[in-house]
Amino acid sequence: MPITAGYTADGVANTFWSPNYDSARGSIDMADSQAWIAYDFGKVKTVSNITINEVGAVGNKVTSFKLQYDNNGTWTDMFTGTSIPGTAINVTPIQTQKVRFFITGAQTNNPQIAEVVIR
């Protein structure tokens, strides 16, 4: 069964997305700027906090990431971190239709993201 980004928004803790788990795409290197998931709400909404949950072995954890929003066609940083806290990340409220979770570093090429909740 392919592991898709949609699993990060399905409310099921034991499903996950990994940027390196798609056999059709091949190996994803964290340095090649392809380890990201974008969420399109279909309309503009206020975003003020985001919760990200990881799964998997201790050695597969994210070591750096960005949360970005679509600002008239340009991805703009709203938060950068060095580990996934597992609790809500509060950001300055912004109005946007799209948010992107961008993994910029990990212990291996196989971090696993279980859920992303955007409020």
C-alpha cells in the first residue's frame, strides 16, 4: 500500500507519510528540497497553530523544518524548528489558503509524519 500525504490528515495515528516511502518517485534526499507536504483548504482561512506528530523509530526523527504559508504565490516562512514538539506550535495568525510543512533535515531519509492538524 503506498504511503500518501493524505495520511497526515486522516485522524488515524498509525498511518503516516514519509518523503522516502514512494517507490514511484525513488529516494528523496532531505537536501534536494522535495521533502514537503502542502495543504490546500479550498478557501482562505485564519491559521494560528499547527500540531505535527511523528511516528517511527527514534533514529528517524526530523531535525529541522519550516512551516510556510502561500503569500500570493510565494511560500513564506511562519515558523522554523529543530524538532517536532508534538504539541501545538502557535504562530502569528495569518490569512491563507495553503500551508506547507517542509522538512529541511532529518536523522535519516525516512522520517515518518503521522498527523498534521492546522487550526
